[in-house]
Amino acid sequence: MLPDLPKAESQTVEFKTNFNEDVPQTLTAFANAKGGSVFVGVIPEVDELDIDGRTVVRLSIAEYPVKPVACRHLACQSAGDPGANPGTDGRT
């Protein structure tokens, strides 16, 4: 296991099996909250993380001071954010 690989997902950590359209949306949500990291190449298993022979990429983003940050014209917010409004249209 990687030394800095968290053992579980949290409000600031998400695991993705591969890079897909969810990754930019998750990073946008983190930018609208407290920041966070997406680990691409990790398969969350029941008791442990499966990274067997795969390259794992860590994508991190800090909380952005000017909100909302938009991704494809939608302001994405973390589910753990008490002020979250996932349907907010971020267009100006």
C-alpha cells in the first residue's frame, strides 16, 4: 500500500477506478468545500483497497477562495458540505 494512501474515503478523499467524467466533478466539489484528493486507479474493496499492480495517481485541489467553482456550467459541491446545493447552476 502507498504510504500516503488513505484507508477510506472521506469528505476530502475519493477513490476512482479510472479517470472518467466523475473526476473533474469531484475536484470541483472539493474546490467548493475544504479541498481534497482523488486517487485514480484504486478499487475500494470490502476490507482493503485493491491497487494490485496498478498505477495510482493522486489529484489534489485546495479550497478555492471565490465560489462557486463551476464544472460544465454546474456548481458542484461536496455531499458533506452542509450548504451544498447540487443543482445550482453556476453560469454567469
